[in-house]
Amino acid sequence: MYRAAIRTALNDLRRHIRATRNERLSNAIPAALTPEQAHVAQEKQEQVRAVLAALNSRQAELLLLRHSGLSYDEVASALGLNRASVGTLLSRAQQAFRKEYINRYGEQ
């Protein structure tokens, strides 16, 4: 039940972050992408998703929450971590992401 509660809370946070980001983006004037730019952007998104899927779930959650704009305190409370350890865990997750990305796609 504890795990289900955490997952529900994470889903609510992600939903809130997406809604906020979408509202902010809807107010901005979008730049038109060429078909080539759109294709490259889609490929990069797919690569990032594949690398995140290859990481362990805690590392992926850390990266997603932090890069969604949450502070260390918010990440710590969402994942039930000590705030002091978030930086270290996040750094390790970034290193694991970088290593997996380079292994799969090389340095770009």
C-alpha cells in the first residue's frame, strides 16, 4: 500500500508539472520546425526515453522529477529521501544516464 501511495503521489506531481509546463508553453509563440528538425527532435526524445527505461527506476524518477523543475526538497519528499542525499543520488543518476547514453548512441 505504501508503494501505491508513493506512485499515486508521483503521478499527481507529474500531472501538475505537465499542466503547468503546458500552460506556460501555450502562452509562448511556437517556432515552426522544419520536417528535418522535427524528426531529429523526435529521435532524441526516443533515445532519452530508451536510456531512462534502461536505468533503475529510482534513478529515472530522480532525473524526471528534478528536470521537471522540482527542488531538492520537493524531490526528497516525493521519493521519501533525505534532502541531504538528493544531490549525491542525482549526480549518480546523471552519471549512469550519461554512461548508458554513450554506450547506446556514442558521444554527440
